[in-house]
Amino acid sequence: MKLLTVFFLNGVVDSVVKQSVTVELEAMADCEPIIQVMPLASFPCDIREGDAFHLLKLDEDSEPVVVCGSFVQSANQRK
């Protein structure tokens, strides 16, 4: 039996400087966010400070994918 494992994190862009993006990732509710620097090329959209995004990884062998917008916005756009 194979278990379905999905990795999902909400994020907010703190700053964009040249080819680097500093982000805050929400790992768990009521915990301090994780501060991470990501390459600008990881984002499939134009971003700026304050923009929401999420990281999605569908299985253990895949790379995480950046999805622009908040989870609620992205879900509503698919309807």
C-alpha cells in the first residue's frame, strides 16, 4: 500500500533583490515563520513584496513547485 503524501507550505514574499527573493514560510500555526532565500527563477510569475504563494510537493521523488497566489485564490481560479 502506498500512502499519499503532500507537502504544502504557505509563503509571503518579504523582499526581492536582483535574482534573490527572501520569503517567510508558515510551517505550523502559532509558530514563528521560516525565513528562506529563494532564487527569483523559482517563481513562475512576477512577484513583489507582500505577494502570497505556496510550495507544493506531491510525492517524495518530486521537487517542490512554487504556485503563485494564496491557496484560496488558486483554488478559486481553478473553478
